[in-house]
Amino acid sequence: MFVGFLLNGWAYAWIFYLLIPIAAISINTKSKEKIVALSPFIATITFFTLGFVFGLWHPGWLIFLIVPVSAIVLNARGKEKIIGLSPFAFLIIYILVSTYVIEDFYQYGWSIFALIPVIAILTQPIKLKDIFMISTILLAMAAHITIYFTIENAGYVWMVYLVPTVVGILLGYIQVISGDKVNVKEKIWVILAMLLVVIAYLLVSFLIPNIWTWSWIILLLIPMIGIYDGTKFEHPVAYMPFIAVTIFMLLGSLGNYWQYAWLVFLIIPITAILTESGDKTREVKEDTDETSDC
């Protein structure tokens, strides 16, 4: 109220209400869990401060990456930490270089994301097939950049990555069906569904002009099909990142609501709280019952 009435800061004064959950978390959670739980509120306060005070809405939204990054840093170990952090590191590099260094880097710089599987492979003992896989990825990146700078219309440059994708499937790096012992006949619907998704993506992208920048969200159906095949709807939160990204891109691309669209990512923790907390409560109750029986 003080900030609103005396400083006319109604637009951002609401941020102070975040001190309520911050105080509750600080009192009731421990060490690592406390840092991860506080990170969304710290990110929100920082984001709006950067936006309202300095006008840095973009790339200020990158501050929200501290939520998954903090969880990975505090909970993952060794090689898993390196692999888990690499997508966020490349995303930060991609956005900052595109924003402040090379203006058209966003059009061809996304090739750096192909280095993520390279890093994952390098964290393991290297075999001959690993060298072949890495070489295929690097050649695809080189082809991507070469085509961009030599061909005026490079809208289909992404197709060079079909080669390492196919090689990855053949060499076992990419598993389109989960499970140790897979009965292909039982999983035929999964294969057909994923194939239909790819066909739909290609048809939409080729037939509708200037849709390549966001038509890739159709491909998010592939991991969602995999999740459904594995767990059905036992853990709804597993679907939320893909749904959130889809809604975010649609709001931004079709309505140009980028400054508000990021709010949709809140459905991820909200869904987790609503659907997963009950399971934990049951686990605690079962443990308590077992202890009392003893």
C-alpha cells in the first residue's frame, strides 16, 4: 500500500505480496529444498524488476531458468549435472548472442542445440559408434550453417538434421519406444501415431506459408505419445511442459502476447501440487501405519 499510494507504484507493488509464500517456504523447508522452492519467487521478482525499472522484459525472462537450473545443480551429480545444464547454457548463449551480438544469429544459431547430444555422448566412454554419431551431428551443423549463408531461401535447412536423427535411431541413441523388452506388434499404434505426427508437421509446414517458426510444436505430440504409452495419465504433470510450451508459442506467435504468455508455465508447478501432493500424503500415511504396526 505504501509503494502504491506514495510512490504510485501500483503496477509492481503487488510483488511485495510474494514475501508471504517466501516467508512460509523459508520457515518450513530445509536447505536444498528451500533454494529450489524459493527460486520461482526470486525469478518473478527479478523479472519484473528488470522489466519495470530497466525495460529488459527481453531477455530478462531468462531469469526463470534459475528454477530448473537450481534443481539440477542441487540434486544432480557428476555427468548428469553436465548433461542437465547443457540445454539451458546453450539457450542462454543463443538468446544473448541473438539479442546483443549478432542480429540474425537467431535464424541460424539454433544449430548450437545440436551440441547437446554431443556433450551427452562425450560424458561416456567413447566407442567407434560414438565417434560416428558425433561426426554425423557436426557435419549436419556445418551443412546447416553453409546452406544458410549460400542459399537465399533456407527455410528447409532443418532437414539436414534428419540424417543424424535416423543414424541415432539405427545406432540406438534414440529410442522411439520405451521399455527393455519391446513387443513391436503391441507398440505398432505408437509407431503409427508418431509417424502421423511427423507427416502432419510436414504437411502443415509446407502447405501454410511462414509457419515454420512455430509449427514445430506439432512434434511435441511425439514425447506426449511416449508418456501416454508408458504411464497413461498416472502423472499428469509429465504432460504439462509440452502443453505449456504449445500454449506459450500459440499466444506469442498468433496473438503477440509474449509479455504475458510466460505465465502459462505456472501450470507445471500448479499441476504438480494438485496431482502429486496426494501421492506423497498417501506414502507418508502408509509409512506411519507401518511404523505403528511395528
